[in-house]
Amino acid sequence: MALNVVGQRVKRYDGLAHVAGETRFVDDVIVPGTLVVKGLRSPVPKGKIKSLDVSAAEKVPGVVAVMTHKDVPNNRYGWGGDQYVLAEDHVRYRGELIAVVAAENEDAALEAVDKMKLEIEEQEPVFDPLEAMKPGAPKVRPEGNIFMYGDSPCRKIIFGDVNEGFKKADIIVEGKYHHQGLKHAQMEPHVSLAVPEATGRLTIYTVSQAMYFHLTWVCNIVGLPMSKVRMIGGTVGGGFGAKNDVHADHIAALLALKTGRPVKWRWTREEDLLFSTFRGSWDMEFKDGVTKDGRLVARQVKSIRDSGAYTSLNAYVVDKHCFLVAGPYFIPNVYVEGYCVYTNKPPASSMRGFGITPATYAGEMQMNKIAEALGMDPWELRFKNAFREGEMTATQRVLDSVALIETMQALAGLVGKELPPHLKAMASTQKREG
Amino acid sequence: MYTLELKVNGRAYKVEVKATTTLLQVLREKLGITGPKVGCETGDCGACSVLVNGKLVKACITNALTVHGKEVLTVEGLGRPGAFHPLQLAFHEHYAAQCGFCTPGMLMAAKALLDENPKPTRDEVKEALSGNLCRCTGYVKIVDAIMAAAGEKA
């Protein structure tokens, strides 16, 4: 059979449009008469809104509409359903959106935001997730600072018996790892264009990475059935997980419906970096039981994710972290606890790997630490523990098409590592001895 | 308001601007030329890079009135389908564009380099791209493409 794609160099279908400058990103869609948006954001990381007066803002020449939470048909949204489109009584992070304005031009919109009178009673915030977990810590939200997985404060993975495993170990290797927060810094800022059509439909040009999820959210927020909202997406100027949350579509939609005019909201780079979702930081504690000959027989991990003020994708990110933190190694006894902890930061969310990247970072640092403790070549340690065909993961999945050993053999060649004959002879299909 | 006269991609324009209007705003909002992108509006990312009288500038921090009487070249004027510039073809050939958002600016920075230095070293290419960010490629393919285009020109 002739293969047209596999093994062939295939050009990007959109490559020539990219180099011609013809690719039309959302901000490149220009509709005459489009209004611009600016938002009033919380100046404090935690506080109670005492009063908000937007009457002066409404009178600024060029201002077409001002909205507060009172104008939003359904003010709650997000992956956890716990975010506010526009803040009501409380703000939980600096930059949380409180009111928005649509105006004929940016100057008018900025002046209107400037004229909004906001009175906030600042409250004590908490920024460190380890502090936020302590009893008596300032509460980010009234229900507490830890996301509840049903009636459990953490996601648990239990495989075998980790305490029995530690008894079989010759040495115990412990490690604490911190992975800092990161911003995607995708090249295209968050932007949305909402255009009311004569047919009664609303067309939204979106940068979404999760368009059909976001379509349902937007419909719910604005109170329209899905048959009345058309989202046009697919051309994304970089996302890396930043665009799995709705940042601008819902606001552009609300203001377009209120004004009957096309509305575009493009976040500034400053807003994007300070207030949009990001990869929250991680604190990870490992305790591994290892035999003298380099077999991992038990792994215990406690991971804490700084989730910021709202749930967003953090609970899912912690799930995936827990599922995979035991690494690509066969460990017969595993116990993992993953905590999703709220702090007074912007909501964290997905970024390239949903919690797996920090797990791999910490897990591989730990492998090097174990190799050092044993006086063993770190390659040897990894080969010894690598999954074989048919072995079971800590989440009780039996693996097929396993190729880690073969991948490491190929990698060794690429980086100039001379493997000893017994590692060269190893294969994923060989059954593990003992 | 002030009257600004400029040439963009060989065509003459006359537009009304404020004292604070940027070249990027003129190109995108007044002329509908959207190849140059709004990435940061602080001159840091390079997505708005264009040539003014052959010199590379960040259009987002270039005051529009400073280009009065000058010639601006954007990606739209670099080459069109059927008559692409070697850089454009090399970017396509070498997978130098992924999401494509930085590509128009990258191409203009590369054009400015090759106009001045037709046979750059890899390090000189990297230096020339130091004002242009890409978050998809890791830059290797972009440098490969520019090196290949420099070869073609020879």
C-alpha cells in the first residue's frame, strides 16, 4: 500500500497564508462601527465591594453601554461554575472584573472606567497555598480554601500497599520540589469580536481552544439558545492552554446584545500577563522506597497546586498530575495525594500538560537523586524501572505498545551515551524478572 | 487632527491622525492592512515589525506622524502568491510558521537583515531576530529558513 502522508513531508495547509500575512486572526476581522471595550478591575487581591457608581461613566461622550453584574442574565460561569462574569459583593483576586464599558473609541472607554466610583473594603488575602491550607488562614472563599473531591480534600491514587512496599526497600529517598507559576505568553492576546446579525443571531469570532464548551457557557451567560449563537474559531495565534478559559467572548457578547452593535474586546498584554489564567505553582513531596539493586518498590507523593481564586481547570489538572506522577516506571506500591488549593491570585488553569509537566520535572529529579544515593548510573536506574509490555500503572491500566526502553536506547545514541551491553539488549517485550 | 501622507507597499495614502496615533493603528485601523499584528503595544514582541524606508521598526511604538512622506513595507508588500519573496517560500518550506502570528514580523526582520547582510551567519540571524518573539517554534526552524533563503539569493 502506498502511503501518502505517513513517512512523507507534508506542508502545512495554512503555511502559505501565514507567510503571505493573509491568515485572518480574530483581531484582523474588522467590522465597521465596532465598539471597543475596557473593564474596571479590582485594585485589591481581596475585598468586599461597598458601593459601585457608574453613572458618571455612562455620561462620558462616546460611551454606548456600561454593564455591571446586575445586567448579566446568568452571572456564574467557568469550568467549576464558580466564577463571576462581573463581581457581585466580593473580589478574590487583583484584576477581577467588576464592570465593563463599550464605547466608540478607546479614549472614551478609558475615561469611563476612570470615572467609575468604586468603594472596596480591603480584606486580608493569602497568596501562599501552604499557608492557605493551615487552619485559621484567611478564607479565599467562604466555603474554604481547599477544593473538595466529593467528601475528600484531595485526589487520591492508591495502588498496592505503600507501607508494605517501604518495608521491602533497602533505602528510602525523600525529595521536596517546587515548580514556579508560569504564564503561557502566547503571541496573540485574548480578544473577541461579537457581531449581532439582522437574523437575530449573534456571531462571535473567538480565539477559544475549547469552542464547543465555550459556546454553551456563552449561551448560558447571555441567555440565548445555541441555535442563536454562532462561534467562528480555529485560527488561534498561540494558546498553550491559555485559551481553554473564556476571557473575552462572554463580555463582547453581552455588550453586543445590549448595544445592538459589533463589539470587540482585546485585552492589553499587561492585562493578559497579570490577570488571565496561568500555570499555577506546585509543591511536591516525594518519598520513594528502593532496593539496593535499583528497583522502586514504593512511591508516596503529596502535591499541592496553587489554583488561584477559582476552580477553572485546576481540579482536572490535579487529577492528571496524580494519575501520572508515578512516572513511566513500574512501581508496585503507590500512594498519591493531590490538593487543589485556593489563593488570592487570578485563577490558574491549563498549560501544556495539565499538571503532568511539573510531575515529570519532580519525578525525574527524584530519579537522579535515587541514582546518586545508590551510586548507580541514572540511565541504568531508568532502564531497570521502565514499564514493560503488559504491566499495570498505578491507575490500574494494563499497558500495551510500550516503548520506553527502545526510546531511551535511541536517545542514548543521539546524545552520545554509550550504553552497557545489558541495557542495549533490553526490550520492552521482555518479562520483568522477580 | 493632522494629515499624514505616506506610501505603504508602493501605494500612496493620505489619512487623518491624532498626535498620539501609532503607525500600527494607521496600518490596521485606517488602512485595513492587518499583516502587522498587535502583540504587546510596548515594542517588546516584534509582531508589528515593518520597514520604514528600508529600516526595521516596531510599528506599535512608532508615532504615525514620524513616517510622514516615507515608504512603509509590510508583509503584504513583501511578496504575493505567484511572486513570493524567497524568505516567504523558505518559511513555508522549513515549517518556520506554526500558529503564524509572529510570522509577518519575523519575515520583515529577516528581510531587513538580508538587505543589509545577504550572507549572514546563524549567530547573525539570531541577533537580527532578537526583537521578535515566537512562542511555538523555539526559533530553530525560523533560523533554518532564513539561512536557506540567504543561500537562494546567492
